Amino acid sequence: MQSPSQLPPHNIPAPEPVTPAPPHHAGPAKPTSLADLAAELYTYAAFGVVLGVTLPLVTVSHFRHRGELPRIPGRWTRRVGRATAAISPLWHFAIEGTPPADVQTRAYVVVANHLSLADPFLLSSLPWDMQWVGKEALFKMPVLGWIMSLGGDISLRRGSGDSVRAMLDQCRRALDGGLSVMLFPEGTRSTTPGVQPFKDGAFDLAIEKGVPILPIAVAGTDNCMRKGSGRLGRAKAIGRILEPVDTKGLTAADVGRIRDLTRQRISTAFEELETKLST
């Protein structure tokens, strides 16, 4: 069982510089055999079937729980990720670490590094409810976007102040109701080795609402589906639950330090996971 790290307002340790490790693969290679191609086509077909089965179920759940926080509808969205990952012969996912004992009853701002569109498939196996923030383009996709909307996920249009404010208002409502929110503070998927700089938003939100930050390190998903490519690759990927960071007593002046501290922890774990996956 983990408990949030105690970080007094003026005693947050300065993060040490982190040198990103090179990725353990250059990205998913094109299939080199009929077996690989068949596995890729099978994964896409399975994803389509899972979407088709889930859509009516999440629709019913959405209307049954209208006016409530989307805990239960959101579980259907996460089942899409878990089922697809379990069915695919290409992907082998694992979650490491112990979640906080109160994670289902206390709100957290959950943050993770972002490598690939496969990240949500991996992180759907995290064993607690969350309301996720995702880019607007995903919500415009047929079926998948409908499921995300019906499941209560939050759309964000990058570069739009109105969209950012609307997203933050929805996150505040979730946190006030005891529901965690999930954000990728890099803002977009990484195309370079290591963890990109984090934006302030998630950390400002956590300090404003006085809730802990729960960091998650993700490694290996860049080999499942590389940015800019719809091709799938064989890969092992791991998500590691790290120690929560308490924001009690912190102020807006601490946002930069707690942001960098969280990034350092994720970067360190990311390097460890990259090494583990490469051996």
C-alpha cells in the first residue's frame, strides 16, 4: 500500500537532470511474414467487433446514469481497451506497482507519459475508475469517438482557450465528486527518445483542488503503433504505478517544481522499464 509523498510548500526537492534513454526499438516494423500480417488484420478485426458490441451497452449505461459522474459508463470504454489488448496476438501488456488503497474513493490527478495511440489500451487495465482527457480528433472518429463521448471522456481541442477552460471545468467536477482524472501532461505523443517536458495544467489543477498526483510510467507502446502510422507491431509494454505525490499545502508558486519532480520520477521509471523490456 502506498501513501502520498509529503511535500511541504517550500521544501520540494529540486529535480535532478534526467538524460533520456534511447528507445529499445526504433518503432513497429512492417510485418515480415504472413503470420504477422494475419495477426495485424486479426487485431483490427477484433477491435471492430469489440467496438460494435460495446456501443449499445455504453449507450444504455450513459442514459441510465445521466446526470451522474461517468464512473459506470466509463468502465465500458475501458473494457474496449482491455478486451482488444487481451485478444490481440501482437501485444503483451502488464501493469506493475500497487495503487493507493483509497484510489476508488479518493480523487487523484493521474498523469502518464505519452508514447502511442496504444497507451490507452495499456492503461485501461489500471484497476480504478477515471475520467480521461483526450484530443478532439479521437472524439470525431466513428464508433470509437461515440463510445468515448458516451463513456464520459473529456474532449480537448489543442490551442483553444475555450476548450481548455471547458475541460478544466469538467475535471474539477469529477475531482469534487471523488472521481480521478487521467491526463497526458506532455500534451501529445512523443516522437523523440525519453519523456518530453510537461505542461503545467494537470499540476495546477491538482494543487487548486488539493488532490494528490498519481504518476504512471509507460514504456513499450511506441512499438505497438508508431505516431503517424496505422501499422501495428509486435510489442511488450508495461505501465508502472508510481508513488503518489501529495499537494497538501502547496500553492500556485509550487506548480513548476512539482511538475518537474513528477516528470523526473516518470523519466527514471521509464528508463528502468526500457532497460527491462530490452533484455
